[in-house]
Amino acid sequence: MTRRRAIAWGAAIAGALALVLVVVKLGRFPPDTTPEGAYLRIANSIGVNDPRACFAYLEDQAQHAAYTIRDYRRKASERIEASYPEPERARLLEQYRAHAMAEDGADVWVDMATKQGFVARLRRDLSGIEKVEVTGERATVETARGTRYPFRRRDNGIWGLTLFTADLVAEAERAARDWDVVEKAALDYERGR
């Protein structure tokens, strides 16, 4: 990428974020019961480096998956602490710590969003809204750069981003499988004592 192109992209990003901040300051955000309002709140959260605030604008299934991850990791950590021998205990507790110690699903989201590059992806791709297509309970926000963000209307009427749902659900399923393995191993360790 040429220097001129990099400067142009940087200026475009800064301009889009400045526009979002102006809208926020003026209090003229569309309601979050519109795809535009949800998108602009996500863009603002990323722009002010507060990815935790994006959690409220993920679809229900993604939010539930984040809480499920936390609950299974916490349950597994407690079982490991009670039954596993060292050094395996310390290794697994460290591996599960971030999610097991999370206060809520938003903390799990922030950890995954940071480690898996979701925040960087959003920061790189967010720009002004070009158009919005709504079809029933689903919507797509297309940005000025041509990036398409899928949304689904949540039970509470707020639109939730669906872009990361598959990753969160897959991690929740992995946490459930890990819990089963942890429980079986804990029972074996207890029998072996």
C-alpha cells in the first residue's frame, strides 16, 4: 500500500469516527430499535475504545453463548481446583481463568473480541452508512466502503449484530465439551486416590 493511499484511508476512518462522535454529542443517534442506531452505537464504542459497550448490540444468541462460556469455564475451574493433581491443575486453571473469572458475558466478549481480532476487524471496517436493507427480522447495514454488517432484531426490539455469533456459539459448545472431559477426568482422579 502506498503512503498516499494509507493516509487517505486514515483520513477516511478519522472522518467517519468524527462524524459518529458529532452525532453522539448532538444526541441525534437514531434509536437502537433501528439497524442504523445499533450500528452507530457499535461504531461509537469501537471509536472510543470501549468494546464492552458493543456487547449490548450483539444478537441474543451471541450474548447467551458468552454467558454459557463463562458458566462452563467457571464450573470446570471449580472442578479442576477440587480434584486435579498438579501440574495439570495449574495449567488448566490458567487456560480457563479469563472466562471463569469473568463478571458477565460482556467480559467474555471483550476477551474473545480482543484475542481473536474482532475489535481490530471492526475498527478497520467501520465507516459511514451507505444503505440499510431490512427484511423482516433481519437487516444488513452496508457502509460507504461496501462492508456489509448483518443484524437481527432481538426479543427486546434492539437490533443485534450477528457477525460474531458463530464464533461465540462454537466456543460455547467447546466449553460444554471441555466440561464433560473435565468431569470424567475428575472422577477418575478421585477414584485413583
